[in-house]
Amino acid sequence: MLKVQEIRELIKLVDESSISDFSYEANGTKVSMKKENGEVVQVAAPKVAPTEPKVEPQVEEKPVESKQEEVQLNVEAKETSAQNSVDFDHEIVSPMVGTFYEAPSPEDDQYVQVGDHVDQSTVVCIVEAMKLFNEIEAETKGEIVEVLVDNGELVEYGQPLFRVKNK
């Protein structure tokens, strides 16, 4: 499966070239791009249908009559999302762009899981950047209440990785 960065590079290359259609297929994933009116339109579709349908929340669109109502709707949306989130005091963030690994090797156990207690020097994960494996420490004391990224996922600088509730 193609990574997001690879797809972005393909889009850029197609956009800068004179070709109008591009298709690529590998490992059950097909990516097709077609230029329309000088812009690249991307269509990506997996060959194999997912076994479990994804349920997307339905949002009812209402016309907004004034700025005050729009602000009120935004405040209500933030309050709702805050109520649905996990209670935490601190987020452990990625200090660099790289690949997140939850364990020192695929055969080993995860450094931390939800419910584990950590202190300032506890290693919580590894972020690989340019073939260097950087151990990330908690830098806070408390309990891991949420893991925000998956093993092998590309993370950005400052992206939250874990949420910690201070004890």
C-alpha cells in the first residue's frame, strides 16, 4: 500500500508533467489520477472491499443566519468534542518527524499501554528519523490514558502521541 507521502509525490509529478492520465496498481491498491482543466484529480480505490463497513457520523447541515449563530454552533461543537474526549493532564508529543514504533523490535512487548504508570524517564516509544531510532521519554509522571497513533505510523513534529493523567 502506498504511503501518503508517496501519493503526494505522485500527484506533484503528474501535475508538473504534460501527461493527462496516470494509473498505478500494487498490492491490491489502485491509484488513478486525471488532469482536468489543468488540475490533478486523484481517485484511489482498494481492489478488495473492506470486511466491515465504516460508519461515518452524519452531520445535519443547517443554513447559518448570522455570525453570532455560527460562533455559537462552533462553541457547541467544541463542547461536545471535549465531552467525548478522554480526561488527561498532559500530552506526550513527537519531537521530530518520523515513524512511530511502540516497541524496541517487532518481537518485543510495547513500551507502554493504556493504564501503565510512567515517570519522567520512562521510555514510551521510538521515533525513527533518517535511520536513527530515537527513544522518546514521557517527561511527566502519571498514567497513560490514551495512545493516539498506531505502530508504524508516520508522525509529524509536535503531533500528540500519548495522553497522560497526572497522579
